[in-house]
Amino acid sequence: MADKDGLKVAKDYHVDVPFARQGNFHVKGANDLDWGMKKHLSNIFDPKTGNTVMFAFDHGYFMGSVSGLERLDLIIPKLLDSVDVLMGTRGALRNCVPPACKKAIALRTTSGSSMLNDDLSHEVVAVNVEDAIRMNADCMAVQTFIGADGQLSSIDNLSKTINDGMRYSIPTLGVIAVGKQMERTDRFFKLATRIVAEMGANIIKTYYCENFEEVVAACPVPIVVAGGKKLPEDEALTLAYKSISEGARGLDMGRNIFQSQHPVEMANAIRKIVHEKFTDKEAYEFYRDSIHE
Ligand code: 5RP
């Protein structure tokens, strides 16, 4: 292992230089993958824009029933026309999402803790690749805890999932977790996203931060940005706009959609930013106009 002392600070991110191995495929880092991987990734990332709107409703896997998700069977169908990808647990998907729905599926495959634990960083792979295949999942989502107690086991979970995913051409989505004690700095996100990408994840879900363009430039696969705690709608749209204009290929929002007073209108406004190049101000106007119609 390289000596940690005397490391030079990384700074040559060349944020204005496009990714050198994009090739003809619209998803970063996937040009040399096989047809099956590319098919799943194309279900997730719209080939016209290269971007995606993911709706995360997997909170129940450790939080139980949260505000806004009390009735998955009622909220999810309302949002189907507004989002590209449904990110949930197999229990929520099988029980509350109509199988005829054509949306891509990001299947949460790790679990192991609950809100009752102080340390949430110890998970296992709870859903195997055979069940992901049965559910026609377009990617398997694995929580990773870089810098936390559960780092080693989460990298083990990630690596096993990627090995299985490579066998059956199912992409892996590495989710960067941020514990209470962990810094939300670009230094942390550069470290965590890069480790997870180098392990072989095909998509990374992380948080927006300062110098986000550098986080994106240093990550050889697409980044989608997590929403985090509920913000006022205009602020959530600014977060979405900054993320997309600084290189994210999508948003994977939960609470900022389902805890909005107007979840459908909010998801549609996010969609305008992600797929139609709306600014945050234009998207907020669109949101305001939609709720007053
Ligand atoms: C947990 C997740 C969740 O899907 C995500 O946090 C939910 O989205 P939001 O924070 O926007 O409510 O990945 O790590």
C-alpha cells in the first residue's frame, strides 16, 4: 500500500475537459460494457438527455413508516408519470407498484440497521442477485459507509454485489452514506465517490457539496445527487439546478418530493431541470403555476 505521508494534494481535475472515454454511449464509464448492462443503464438514463429523475422511497428499510410514505400504494402510482426510476425495497416494489409500470427499477439490496441503532453503518446484502433478476431490476443499490465503523463490511457488500452484477449484467448503484460524525466536505465526497467507483460501481449516489464539479470530474461513472432532508421547494429546486449544471446526471430525491405539499408538481419541476434545461427560477415558476392551476 502506498505511503500515506507526504501525499500531494489532488488538484488537476480539468473540469472543463470532457470525459475521455465517453465513446458513443450516453452513460459515463459504460462505453465498453456489454449490451445487457447498457440496456439497463439506458432504462435509467434517458438516451436523449443522458439524465435521470429517480424517486427514492426506500426509507422504510431502516426508518419504518416516514411522513409522506405512510401509504406507498397511494403515493407511488401518482408519481409514475413524473419520474424515470423507482428506488425502493423489494417489499415496497412487489407489494405497492403495479408490475405493468414501465419505469426503471433501482432495487435496494442492503439492509441491517434501524433508527433504533446509534451506528447505522453495519449492513448485509439482504437481497440476492437471483431476486434482482426476478424483479427485472435495472440496478442494485448498496449503501457504503466510507470512514465509518461499517466501512469494511459495506465494501464487502458492494464488491459481492458488483461481482454478481457483472455475472448477470445488472449495474450496481453505490450509495454514499454520511453518518452523524462524518464531514460533508468535498474532500470526503471526492474520497468516497472515487473509492466506490474504483470498486466497480456503475452509478454513484452522493450529496451535493462545494467544488462539486471536481467531485464529478474525478468520478469515472455518473453521479446522481441525493435530496436529503426536506427543504422549501425553491431551495430544493436550486439544489437540483446546481447539481445538474455542475455535472450530476440526475437527482435521486425522496423527502423533497414525497414530503412536499404537492409531490407531483414538485417532481415535474425537478424533471424540467433534469431533462429540459430549466433554471431553478424557471422551475420554481413552473411549480407555482402548476399548483395554482
Ligand atoms: C438512504 C438513501 C435514500 O434513498 C435517500 O436518502 C432518500 O432520499 P432523501 O434523502 O432525498 O429523502 O439512499 O441512504
